[in-house]
Amino acid sequence: MANGSLLPGDRLPPQRQLAAQLGVDLTTVTRAYDEARRRHLLEGRGARGTYVAAPKVELSTVLDLSMNTPPPPDGVDFDDMLKQGLSQVLMRADTALLMNYHLGGGSDSDRKAGAQWLEPMLGPLDARQVVVCPGAQAAIAALILALTEPGEVILAEPTSYPGLRTAATQFGRHIIAVEADQHGMRPEKFEQACRQHKPRLVYLNPTLQNPTAITMPERRRKELASIAKRCNVRIVEDDPYWLLADVPPPPIADLAPEQVVYISTLSKCLTPGLRVAFVLMRDPHERERFLVALRSFALMVAPLTAALATQWIFDGSATGLMEGVRQEARLRHWMARDILAGRYSGAGDGLHVWLELPGYWNSSQLARAADSEGIAVTPAEAFATAATGSGSVNAIRISLGSIKDRGRLQTGLQRLSHLLARRPESFNAAVV
């Protein structure tokens, strides 16, 4: 294929025939064909045989810097890991059970895997206190349903995860923004809001916060936990990036175990396709209400993906995959720092950068201009907690993991850097 002897569409000999012709074992040829298919060099056409594949054409014209997903893990063959993991699951599990309904909350094995996954953050845990959920968004929605009533207030920082506002709005709850500084939510403003609005929940994303990438220091975490306890407010600690941070402070759930519901999703550390999140709820009555709420719209985690996540956690594959994601994320942060120069203000870890804009751009305007040049970024307005908008924040979030190829990411960041250096009046959008 490399020297042109085989062209796209040419048929390859049957595997047995090629093995005999080369004088090698059939399994060797079979593995070679499988590897060539994995590299998209060959394609099977059923009974018609195996053919040289046409060159892969990149149809996407958009360089997507808007979706916060893990980058391809550095030094890890993810395709092989997926095949091996599924093979182990199918070999060890009852396939009838994998294709059947399950009670919500996860099997005993899934909960034990969740407790093992949470141990680096929170130490040894009772697996019975861990609930397995179909993603962090489902967990947040079920917590809102279980722990608040329609019309009640939920507190959050002024810029926060958009899924919180979406769920709260759908369920008739009101989000009140509490002022934050460079360390996160301000304690005195939090206490003032608690006294004024009598909330039951406050939502915090304290490590590599989405979107600002701020990591709340330990002292601030302790102050907020103390206020929440005095005011009888439950903290929902959504902590998807803790394992990606270089030196993260202890979770609030470790500092104030009885005050916090802790959420950790595999979507940001491993892969979104698993749709598995672990929720630590120590109060058994709250846990039961949470499960009832969860079952109202998400009966269970897909058993096959839950079993795969459990297999990866127990056999160490999850740790290896996460380390590969961390290493690739660091490499991409270094790239962003070099290309964005003085505008980069990241911490060098995590999946995203919060980029404050020069005064001649506003975030919505910049996002539209970038879109016209084939780059997708997310403006600050998308993360505004309250309906009134994001206030004085003039920034965009740049996600570094959603473009698979590092070279294309470099192209996207360079285009964005050039765009930032231009003033809006020099930008003329094409009209079609």
C-alpha cells in the first residue's frame, strides 16, 4: 500500500491462502489483518472479502475548542484497551444480566469499584454509601429533585457549569449567584445569601472549576463548609477534575463529610462514553430519596458500560488511562501557553483554559467571529448562573481535549491567537 502496489479498492487474498503463501501461521495473518483494520487501512465486506480502504477524509471543517472532553491518552492504545476490557467483561459476566434491567444505584461490584475510585480523594469508604449514576448531569438533576422543593433557591458561583442552571430551570428552582473572587465563592457573601434566601443546597465545583479553572484553596473550602454547617445548607461538590489536578487540596467532602454530597464522574478523566459517575451520600434517608428521584428519569446505568468501568477500575486500566489523559492534557497546556503567550492564564492541568479577552472584544462577538473562521469556543455568557448574564466577565473557555489530533489543535489555537490580535472592525463575516 505504501509503495502503490495495492490501491484503494483492491481485494486482498483470503487469510488462509495468504498464510499458506507466506508459510506462516494463520493466527499471525489474522492478527495482521485485524491490526490493519484498526488502523483503517483495510475494510471487510462480508462474504466478498477484505479490501484496501479508501483514504480517510476529514469532513469536519470546525476546530472544536468548545467541548470539555478528555484528550486521547498519551502512550495508551485506547482501542486495544476497549477491546480487552469488553472481552474480559463478556468472559466473566452473565450476558443475560448485562442485557437486562437493574435496580438503580449499581451492583455491589459497581459500588465497590466506585469506592475504590474515590479512595484517592476521600480515603477508604463504605461502598454502601456510593451510588452509581448515568453521568454527573443525571446525579445533579436527581439531587435537585430529592433535596429541594419547587420554588426554592440554590446557591452557586456567578459563572458555573451550565447543566446546573438547565436542570434547576426545568424543575422550577431558582439559582442565585454568590459573588466569587480569585479563590472561589466569598465566605461572607455566602453566609449573607444563606441568611437571606434560606437555601437547602449550594453547588460548588472547587477544583479546576468549570469554566474559570480556579482551584479553591483549602482554607476557603473550610470556611465555606463551616458556614454551610451553621446555616444547615447541603453542599453539592461536583469534582470531576480532582484527579487531573497536579496538587489538589482535599475535597470539601473530606473536610466536612456530613455536610457534603460528592460527585465524581469518569467522563472527564477517562471517556464520556462510559456515562458513569459515582455519588457519595452518607445519609441513608437522603440516599433513598436520591435513588427514587433518579429512577424517575434514569432507571439505571447501562449495565455493559458500568461493568466495563468496574473491570477497568479493578484491573488498573482506569488508572493507566487517566495517567495518559493527564500527560496529554499537560502537553496541550504547554502548547496553549506557547501559542497564546501573555493571554494564557491556566494552571497547566485540567481540560480547559479560561481566557480573558482584550477590551476591544466581547465574548459573544469573539465566539461569532471564531465560528466564521471554523473555530468553536464557548463565551462567558454560556456559564452565567443567573438569568441576568455574566456581569463584567469578558472571557471564553477553550477546551483542549475535544480535538483528537494535536496538530489540528495547534492550528486552532494559532488561528484563535491571530483573531484575538485583530480588532473587531477588521473582521468581515461572509454572508451566504
